[in-house]
Amino acid sequence: MIRDNKQLTAEINRIAEVAGYLWEKGWAERNGGNISVNLTSRLTPEERTMPPLPHQTGISLQEPVNALQGEVFYVTGTGKRMRYVAKDPFDNGSLIRIAADGASYDMLAEKNIAPSSELPSHLLMHNYLKASGRQTNVVLHTHPTDLIGLTHCKPYLDSEKLTHLLWSMIPECRIIVPKGIGIVPYEIPGTLALAHATIKQLSRHDVVFWEKHGILAVGENIIECFDMIDTLSKSAQIFFSARAAGYEPEGMTNRQLEDLAEVFRL
Ligand code: 2HA
Ligand code: ZN
């Protein structure tokens, strides 16, 4: 029984915890957002080769993910709501295993819940990150109102400019999101075009803004992914609050930001 694995259950509980935060934050209207987590290292060799659900094998992927052969992921289900993932992750998501050819996957547990429409994109990102040697297990996508709001303003659709603006609102932002943010111009949700454009940004960043749609973060664990987005959102709120009060926030100076980089070895 897969739920007897304490390490796995702890990881799934963390996914549920974060799904709850996404809902509480107002970042997950209806079925907005999706999560995938590589759980392979949490499984015993026997669990890694567990039999698939009946008739749920060889589900093809649009593009192969050769760096992920045999790896097992938890993925939120298509059309499933984060507020329900929070309550019952196994009723609103599934475990899948990438086949030995890297071109298809099997459904493992526990129910036959079809994965998120963004699964092919998530897997391409996991594949890219693994092939680049990054210690990244998580891809988290969500819809934070304030950060999406910023992407509706053309002058901010510039990675350096927006990174500087958000960093300069609060010292933590510089520390918690040291690689800044990448920006992907609008693409239709769920498309591989969006995935490939995102992967380009992931070579330099852990957080990517999708114009007029949402945010994607990658990291070693899901709490760290949530924290990066939450800190960026805090910065955006400080910026908007100052603006709403009728003044332009001064922002930290370049010197102050450089001092942080030096002290925290960023
Ligand atoms: O899962 O957020 O981008 C719904 C979405 C698609
Ligand atoms: Zn989305």
C-alpha cells in the first residue's frame, strides 16, 4: 500500500498544504493552477516498479522526456480544484510513471484521475531541468492576482525591469528570489509553445511570469516554490499599496540591493 510509505505521505501532505495556501490566497479560482512533483527518490525500488492501474498504460506524450525514464510524479488532475486537492490529494490527482522509452506514461495510483492539461508542459520542464543537472523536483503553476496584474502593463514586461522593481520593495525578495524572474509573452494555456518559451527562461530563472495568465516556479521542494511566489506577491502588494495611496514608492537603492547580494552571497 503506497500510503504506508511515510516519506511519500509527508511529501503528498506538503502538496496538500500548499494547494490550500493557493486557494486561501485567492490564486486558484475554479481549477486554476497545477502542480507536479517528482517523488521517485521517496519510493522504494519495489514501489518504483509497482503495477499500473488496469488499462492505464502507454498513454502517449506529445514530446518525449528521455531524462525522466522510470520516474514517478504526483500530478494534480485535469479540471480539479486546488481547494479539493488540499483536502484529498489522491482524489484530485494521481501518481504517474514515465515509461522506459520516455514517450508515454502509466497511471499508478490511486484512482484513474487524468492528469492536468499542463502535464506535457510540466514534464518537458522537469526533463530539461533534470538533463541540466538541477536538483528540481517541483513545478508549480498558479494565478496570483497582483503578479498577473503587473503583466498587463507593457513597460513591466521586461525581465530586468520587473525583477528590479520587485526586488527593491523589500529586502527578502532579493534574498528569496535571487535569480529574479523571467517573462514569457502571452501564449495559449496548455500549449507546448508556452512550455518551450518557459524552458528558455528556466535556464536563468526559477520563477517565470506568463503574460496575462499566471506564474510558474520550479524548485527542490514545494514549500520553497510557494515561498518565492508569495514573496514576489508581497512586493507587488507593497508597490500597489503605495501607488493606491497616491505616491511612487521609492524602492531600495541599487547600493542597498548590492549590499544584500554581498552579505548573503547571492
Ligand atoms: O489548470 O491554470 O494554465 C488550469 C490552468 C491552466
Ligand atoms: Zn493557468
